[in-house]
Amino acid sequence: MPTHAHRPADNYSPLYFLGSLGAGGLTVTFFMYLMFWVPHPGRPVPVFEDITGAFTSGSLAMQTGIAAALVGIAVFAFLNIKSLVWNLRSLSAFLRTEKGAALKTSNAESQLLAMPLALAMTVNAGFIVGLVFVPGLWGVVEYLFPLAMLAFLGIGILALGMLGNFLGRVLTKGGIFDVTAHNSFAQLLPAFALAMTAVGFAAPAAMSTVPLVQGISFVGSTFFGYAAIIYAVVAAVTGFNSMLHYGTAREAAPTLMIIVPLLTVLGIMFMRQDHGLHVSFDAHAIAADNLVFLTRIVAVQVVFLLLGLVVLRRQNYFESFVFGGTSPGAYALVCPGVGFSVMLHFWINKGLVANGLIAKFSAGYWSLTAIAIAVQLAMVALIFLLNRRHFGHPAEGTAIPAE
């Protein structure tokens, strides 16, 4: 690692994995265009053949939407992988430094879970790229599901091992966890990593037609999903208690909104599981159930978005760490916007449209969808801004890692 930082990114922090995560999440937001606008009869997701067919026979509006989705998926999948590779190399060097050794003896050790979180997102994004750009993939997809579950199992074991190192240290030696530095939701990062593993593990439950594969997918995703929920509840309660005592840590203030993408990921996991149970195990879900479930998720997300924005505004976070100074923790701002945009698409299509509350492609439909797209585009602008400020020309000052 360089002795002196010439760019903020030269002063490395594991939180830079959130840049890879954000790019992968934006890949998913563009896939939402195809998921809900392109017809895909007989399949739970659109594939290359559905997309090319809709582009060939569709209107100009359909062709424009598909083109935008394909470009967005390609660009952000590339950025996702590029950032992941850079982070893996940088993390390896970072852990051999004194700073890396010090991180592993502090509260910030949990930041290392950003690595399996980013890995899980890359596998999810890679599956999207395959569906969209590889002809005939659906014909061999059943052979890919076991491989995907093995990949997520490996990532999940890695995450559990890293989390075990952290908890084993702080729970067996009293007094080494700094409660005064727990005044944020930064400790929910491990829960996010487990949840991202869970949602990927749940994909075969929704897409496979083999009951055994669906069953393994259901069991595996349930384990990682509920592990995420348990950890999130404990970390959120103790973190909020610390914030009430000491105020919210300025650099880590964006973590107040980590509940938003966490709920999106867990919500999609449960919907994938329900779909699989309906297809192969005679469990009967009705559209009204999805409406209730998704509306509750969106409501909680709005609450935490409002809470986070209030704190960020009061602390002048954007002036200090986005437009002014720099902090790798600022990449955590991308995740809530991505999560909210994705969940709005599900709420609109699987909740409102499916229950006849609004008509698909009506004025009301596009008015609500415009909100999801506006949030998405804001996150696109934000990630390019952060990449330029952290990885562009050398700047004065150094990155400030969020604790």
C-alpha cells in the first residue's frame, strides 16, 4: 500500500467494496425494466429470446426501454466486476499493513463482511447478465442452479467464518468492543452480507422445476435469511441505544438507511420462496398477500429513509463527505436508493397491478414508476460522482473510513 495517499482511494478501506456492491445493485435496477415490461410467458424471468422478440415486434417505447436496460446492465456489470477485482487486490495488501491489523482488533472488523457481500452481489449480477445476453441459457439453466447454490454456500460459509472471528473475539473478551463507537447501524453490514447470500440462494426456488432443487434452495436461503434477521435485530437495537447516548457517528450516518436494501433483499427472498412453494409444493399464495407484504416493506423503508435523511441533513453529511471531503462510507448511500427503486418496481407490479388497483402501462402506472426510475438515476449520478472523487485525479485530504 502507498505510504502517502494521493487519491482518497489510495487510503484503502474495506468499505470500498460498497462501490462494487452499488454497481451490482444498479445492474438489478435496469433488469427491472425487462422483468416487468417484457412479456415472458411460461418463465418467471425474461431471457434473451423474450427480450429480442419484444424488441423486434415492440413499439418504439418498448425498444427504447429495452435498449436502456441492456446498456445499463452491461455498463454496471462491468463496473461491478472491475471494482470487485480492485478491492480484492487492495484488501489483500491492506491486511498486511499495521492499519489492517488494527482494524481486526476494533469494532471496524465487521467491515470485512463487505467482501462476501460484494461477492454475493456479483454472482447475482452475473446471473442477470447470462439471462439477458446468452442465447439458449434457459435450456441448460437447471444444470446451473446447483452450481449457483454451491457458490452461494461458499460465500455464506466465508461470511459466517468472518463473522465468527469478530463475534468470537468481542463476546469472549469483555471490554474490547467500544460501545461509544457503536453509534450507527454500521454493525448491520454482516446481516446485509448474509441476506444477499440468502436471496441468491433462493433463486432456484423460484426458477427451477425440480422439486429437490427447489427444496434445497428453500432450506439454504431460509438459514441464511433468518441468520441475517437475527443479527440485524440485535445490531439495530444495540446500535440505536448507542446513538441515543452518543449521537450518530457522522461518517457512518448513511448506515441508518441500510434497513432499506436489507428489506428489499429479504423481501425478494421470501417472494422467491413463496413462488417455489406454490409451483411444486401446493402452497397457494394470492395476489392480496403480496400487496400486503410489499406495502408493509415499502412503508418501513420510507420511515428509515426519512430518518436517515433527517440525520444526514442535520449533520451536513453531503457537504462534508460527498461534495466536500471524502469518505468510503459515502458509497453506503447508493444501496438505499437502489433497494428502494427495486422494491418500488415490485410493489407497483406485483402489488398494485396484480390486484387491479392500477392498470399496467396506464398514466398512474407510469407516474409511480417514474419515482423508481428517478431514484435509480440519482444513484447512477451518485456512483459516478463518488468514483470520480475517490478514484479520479489526486485530491487533497484522505478518505475517512466509517467506523
